[in-house]
Amino acid sequence: MSDQAPTTPEFITLDEAGSMTSGTRVTFIPGLPALYAEALKNICFVKGIPLIRAIHPMMGADKETGEDRQARLYELTSQTSIPTMFHDEERPRNVWLEQLGLAERIGAPGTPQLIPRDFSERADVMGLCEIVLGEDGLVWNMRIFGDSPLARKYGYSDDASELAPAKVAEVLALIDERLAKQEEIGSRYLVGEAVTAADIYWATMSMCLSPPEPDIMPVTKQNKGMLKFFAMNGQMSPIAESLTERIKDHQRYILATYCETPAVLGGDPL
Ligand SMILES: N[C@@H](CCC(=O)N[C@@H](CS)C(=O)NCC(=O)O)C(=O)O
């Protein structure tokens, strides 16, 4: 463990989160930066939204009772993916696009506007987010590199899996090209001249190919294996060739400047 012990966040149960009528509650797995949950946490941090963390139940059956551990989650949200987000008495939000829209609306005054007012910039921001987080985007393709129960949920087949690394590399090339063009106009951001949702989402999701150093992403008992897997993804061809220093610098700049670092994860720090 490092000299400075990271803050240990409190986690409430999903049941508690679902029955509360005020506050913003988001589900997490303690110690594990599940990418979409980690990204939403960063989005909410930038927007100055205090989060109440709830425990996201794991897939599978309870060893003692044999009951589906996600039954209550399904009852509350009609789905099971991590994270789900509750705000006051509003309907739960389970998809990043809706979670982002909500965060933009409830964010504190004076915080960065993550969805630009300018429609041309907005089209760029949302388009970039879509190719990173949406169906058949970078993360979806990363999830089907190998066969697993999670990969099966996201359309794993031998054929799709074979095509996935090249698709991921294609997105990386597009991001790098954009960052290079932005550099020419003196901007460190993916779109325009200020931070947007595209920067925060990309910097977080790109961890699945390039995990940051422990000063940004501390190692825990729960995330150790995941971080190793992420690093291995970044070494695959043709991904390694497309993962430029420019992309890594952008990730570091965005996470260190706008997000809470070292990331506060809970779980068991190593
Ligand atoms: N539902 C989210 C994505 C979150 C997501 O895909 N989470 C995966 C893990 S990376 C998950 O929990 N899948 C299991 C499930 O759907 O039950 C969205 O589309 O915005």
C-alpha cells in the first residue's frame, strides 16, 4: 500500500439506492473500475455531482440461496449492466447516453459544459462517444477479443472476434488523427477548445488498451487481473501500432486535470 492511503468510499446496498427518493446513486463494484461505471463517475466528478455509491450485484447465483444475484437489479431497472444511475425519484438510467444527458442537466453551475451548445461541435462529441461506447464501437469490440460469458452477451462469434482488433485500431487511428489536427490549432481537446464528454469518456475507456500508472489508477486486489488484461490488449497487433504517445498523453492530461486522481475505488488497495 502507498504511504497515502486512498479514501475509502462508502457503499450502500442496491435496495437502499433503489428506495431512496433524493440524491444521485450509481452502482459500482468496490475496487474494480468497470469501464462504463468509472467513466460515469468521472463525468459526475467534472460536473460537480456528489455521488452516493451503491453495490452492483455480480452475475450468477448466490452460493447459499441459489437465487439470481441480479434479480432485484432486474426488477428495478429491467436490465443488469453496470452502472445503473438513480437520481431523486426519476426513472433509472442504464445507458451512457442517458446518463450523460442527466449529468449535464443536474451538474453544478459553473462546471464545464460536456455536451456543447454548438450543434456542429455537439455532433462531433456525440459521434466520437458513440464509436467508443456504443454498439460495435471500440469497447464492444474489445469485449469480444476472447470468448467468455460477457463476450457472449455482446455478440461473440469466432468471425466477429477475428475482426475486432482491426476495428479497435481503426477507432484509435481516427482519434489520433483528430488529436493531431487539434494540436495544430493549439487545442489539447478532441473537439473545440474546451473539455467535453468526448475527452472524459475517451480518456477513461482507453484504459482498456492503455491502463494508466498507479498514481492515476491505483492497483487493488479486485482490479489487478483486469489491469493486466488491459495492458495485454494494448500489445496486440494492430492495436499496439495505433496506440500513439499522443493518445497516451491526452489520456493522462484529461484524467490528471479533470478527474479525481488517484481514482477512488474502494475494495482492497495493494
Ligand atoms: N449499459 C451500458 C453499458 C455498460 C455495460 O455494457 N456493462 C457491461 C460490463 S462492461 C455489463 O455489465 N454487462 C453485463 C450485463 O449486461 O448484464 C450502456 O450501454 O451504456
